[in-house]
Amino acid sequence: MADWMKNVEPLTLKGQIAVPYSWWVGATGSRFLIALRDEKKIMGSRCGECGTVYVPPRKNCGRCFRDMDEWVELGNEGEVKSFSIVHTPFKLHPAKAPFAYALIKLDGADVALLHIVTGGLDALKRGARVRAKFREERTGHILDIESFELLP
Ligand SMILES: [Zn+2]
């Protein structure tokens, strides 16, 4: 440390900057998002060792750390495992409040997908059945699934 710094209090200031960026989602992420965009299909990956089905798909199993290359098409319906309702509007939210962030275990998957539920929030509860609603114009983004909607 330089001598002139020995008696200087290390003061910091908080700030915030916006940094637009893009990144490659990888081969696994690309296949997942292209299936959403082009086919309205939700694809997962299955581990050949333990059989765990992940969605979004992963390249490696989080349980046994093996590479995965088996793809499975999942249904568009699933069960809400947990949720949190958002009431406060904010420009970066993926939907107009109120909506719910929810962990949704799609039929055929072993892990939950984080997405949003819109509409019918008064009836939303753990175990509720939901169905994916796809956007008409899709771009290869997780929000090509506009939201999940409660099933009667
Ligand atoms: Zn595994």
C-alpha cells in the first residue's frame, strides 16, 4: 500500500449504471428457445444416469454432473409449487402488475420453471394447475411464453 493511503478512510459510494449487453445462450439454451419460438414447444433435458428431467434444459445434470444430450418435449401444463404476487408496478417487470412470479413444475419435469402467472390471482394457490400461453409473435425469448394461466 502506498504511504499516502495509510491514513485515508476507505470510503465508498453507491451508484447504479445501465449496461445493455447480449450474450450467447449456448447450444442447449438456443435449442430450448428456438423450440419455443418456432414450434411453441417446451423442451427439457433428461439425465441418462438418474433420469432427472430439467426445464429449462441444462447441459449437465446438477445431481450427478453428467453431460446430458437427451431431449424431451414437455406438456404446456403444470402445477404451481410456489408463488409470490407482485402488486407494485415497475417498468422492468415482465407483466403489468398485479401478476405472480411462480415456480411451475411442468408435467413430465422434475424441477420447477420460474415464470409468471397472470389473471385469476385470487384463486392462485400451491398445487393450482396452469397452462402456458404463447405470444403470437415470438422472438426466441423465455417470454415467448407470455404467461401461465390458471386452469379451471
Ligand atoms: Zn443425473
